[in-house]
Amino acid sequence: MKETIERQAVRSYPASGGGFRADVAVTRKRGAYALPVYIVIYGAGEEHRETIEVAEPATIVIYILPFAPRRVEVDPRHRIFRRK
């Protein structure tokens, strides 16, 4: 059975040391166990790929990136989550 992702979001702010701060939030409907989840943060012609640990119903991860983030995809290959 696949997990259900309820929401994914990225918020972006200029970082004090240059670049952009990206706050990535993932909210899932159920489950209180840790999952490694692949994410991709997209900007204008650039992207950042990484695996994060989603261990709570709501997980927030903060990045400093050299580009302005526009959107995030969590589990783009649909290996763990299915979209609600």
C-alpha cells in the first residue's frame, strides 16, 4: 500500500549570505514512521535533487540554493507516495 501525500509546498526568501532560502514542507495523511523520500526543487532552468527523511506527519526542510525556487516535486517517480 502506498502512502498518501496530502500537500507539498516550497516557500522562497532571499538569503542573507546570497542565494535563496527554500523551505520545503511535506504533509502526509497517515503513518508515524520514517521514510526516505526523493525530492526535486525546480527554479528557472535549474534544479536541486536530494533525498530527505520524512519522519513526521508534517516535515519541513530548509535549503540555501543559488537559484530562486519555483516549485517542488516529492517522489516524482511515485515510488512511495500517490497524489491525493
